[in-house]
Amino acid sequence: METAAFPARSVPFQVFTLTVVDVIAPTVISVVVSNSAITDATPGVGNPFTVTITFSEPMNTVANAPTITFSPSVASTLTFTSGIWSAGGTVFTATYSVADAGVSIPAVDVTIAGAKDLAGNVQVPRTVSALFAILTQDQAPPTPPSAPKPPLQTLPIAFTPLNGNAPITIVDPVSGQQFFIPNPLAGFNGPVSVAVGDVNGDGTADLIVAAGSGGSPRVVVLDGATGVKTVDFFAFDMGFTGGVSLAVGDVNGDGRADIVVGAGAGGGPNVRVFDGNNLALLVDVLVFEQGFAGGVNVAVGDLNGDGRGEVIVAAGAGGGPHVKAFDALSLAYVSSFFAFSPNFSGGVSVAAGDTNGDGIDDIIVGAGPGGGPHVRAYSGYDLALVADFFAYDSGFSGGVNVGRGGVRNFNRLAILTGPGPTGPALVRGFDPLSGTLVFEQQLTELPSIGADVS
């Protein structure tokens, strides 16, 4: 046997050292505050306020801390007292003392910058808009609207099963008479959103219907006096199939209800407002971070008594319980808060109406899928909790849709509820002051289809 020999090397082996350099800037994953609205009540003045920041990787906890900037300035209310990193170096919590400075700041933006990772890379700055509010200004009670609006308890209510296979039910709150309207969205048999309001200015509430999940962003208005279709348009690109959420209310003070839509799941956090008089586009804004695709739920309510409705928005399923309200003419935020625990990610349904009789509309919220059928109402004046109850069995976790309207033989506005898509099509109405059930109607015997209400 012959043995092959390796040829002799003319040069010796060389040893190379490979050095990996981290040049990727860390990012901020989330910014969470301990209180979405600092008020004179607890929690608020006299209690610590915290900002908790989560980073994408371990940070240099020795050399520096992130710079936290508030806009507009909140220096008269918040004073930094301490900052601490988590054991793994990925979470920083800043604590502030809270003073009663007698200010009203409905929306505070928070910017995080300057923190470095272990390799010395500076983080990508991040700003979260309208993260919390400061409402410590002592104010006189709000002035009622100069032009009285029709009491909500006299407006008809509308509801429909979420499967779209049954007609829309309209109930006259004075007589209790019911009307059944076939789905006006020809060719679409999926869930629909419904709303009532005087779009054409004739003094009679009209029915507004929009396609829900799985449908195009089509919106139809049926004349409340004749039942004739008077408006039919696409609120977003007609190729979008996530549907829309829907609300109506006079946001520009012309005496007619305007049409407010939020893109459904799969679309960006886009909200548009169309003039009820001529469908002119009044508002076209993104209300949450651009990458969020869980949809936006919308409502309209006059939260300051000026006779014009503010646009109220909340994230759909997959989003946190962050609720905001803004003036449709100036786009300035007038309210921003967390309706439920900031950790809840099922989204929030929203409605508005004067639940406590002070002449100002309040913000009504329902927990989305994954949460119990939890309903709350917050004062439009100061965000005080007005109502807090479970509309269905507390063990039900399919979420709850909320609305407001009148119920026969009940002389105040009622909070209306419909369960999420895994619940029965059982619509209920509650006294917002006591949480007492004042109305109940089974829409269909089919199980597990839920209901939408207005």
C-alpha cells in the first residue's frame, strides 16, 4: 500500500480573529404611563406618576438613562424623583411626584431619546402622541349648548346581528313600535355597522349602514321619513375589504349629522369625516401609530357643550384600551385616557351620550374580544367614572359593543349593549346611573353571532 504525503507548506498557518461589531440602534417597544388622566382625584395629585419604557435589547444601565420629554411642558405638575432599570436592562421606569398646578392639558406627547445599548449605540427616538392628560384646572360647570339638541332618549335605536343574515331592527323609543329594514348593502351578507342621525336636516333621524368585516368600505344612508336610499358611497378605497366602523354627529355646527368612519381590521388607523350636507371630506387623519392594523372604532359626542360633536376613537381588536377624542375642525385632542387596564389588548368599542344629566355627552366604552362584557362610562367633563358594570355573564370573554339611545317608559338615555361575535344576539339597555337592566331583546335564535347597536 502506498501512502500519499501532503505537500509541504511554503507558508505557516495563519490565525485570524473575527470581531463582530454591534452597530444596530436599539428601539423602544412600548411606553406605558401609570395614569392616563391626572386629576384632582385619586389616582392623581399626591400620588406618584410613572413612565415605563421597554427597549428591544439590554441597555447600558450605568452610563446613562433615557431622556423623557413631555410636550407641551408639564413642569408645573410633574417633578422627576427617581429612575430605575430592570435587572435585565431592558425596562426603565421613571417616577414623578404630582402637584396640583391648576392646569388643563388634554393631550400630552411623550418622547424617549438618548439611551444607549451595551455597544454604545444610541436608541432610535420615539414619540407617543396623546399618551396622557392633565386635568387639574378648577372650572365652572360647562355651559349647555346654545342650540338645544333633541334629547337622545327620543331618538330611535338600531341594532343588528353580527352575521348580517337578519334585518336591521329599528325601535321607536316613545311608542315602542319596531320596524325591520332589509340589509341595504346589496350583495353583501356579512356583518354591518349601524347608526342613526339626522343627515339630511329634515328633523327626522336617518338610518346609516356600513359594511363590516369582510366587506368593502361602503356606506349607505336611508331617509328616516321615506326609507329611500339617499346616499351611497365608499369611505375608503373600494378594494379594501376590512369594512368600517361607523358613527354620526354634527361636528361642524351646521345642524346636520356628519358621517364618521374608521377603517376596519387590516387597514391603517385611518379616520375620515364626511359632511352630511354634501359628503365633502372634512377630516382624514391617522389616530394611532401608522403600523397598527387592528382597525379603529369611532363615536361622536359633544364633550364640552359647544354644540359641536367631538370625534371619539379607540383601537380595534389587538390594540390597547387607549381612547382619544379630538375636535374635528382644529384636530386638537381634547381627551386621552385608558378605558381599562393598559395591558388589555382586545380593543374597545365606543359610544357617547349624556349619561349623568349634566348636559355634556359622556364617553361610553365596552371591552373588546378577550375581555369580559365590561361597560364603563366616563364623564365628558372631567373623565370621572360615571358607570361601571357587566352587561352579560362575567365569564363571557367575547367582548361587548356599546351604543346609546332611548327606551320606552324610561325617561333617561340608556346605555345599549350587544355581545361580541361569540355571544348570543341579545341586545340590552341599562340605566347608566344604577346599572339596572331596562330593556332586552333577542334578535334571533341563532347561537353565537353577537349584535351591533347604535
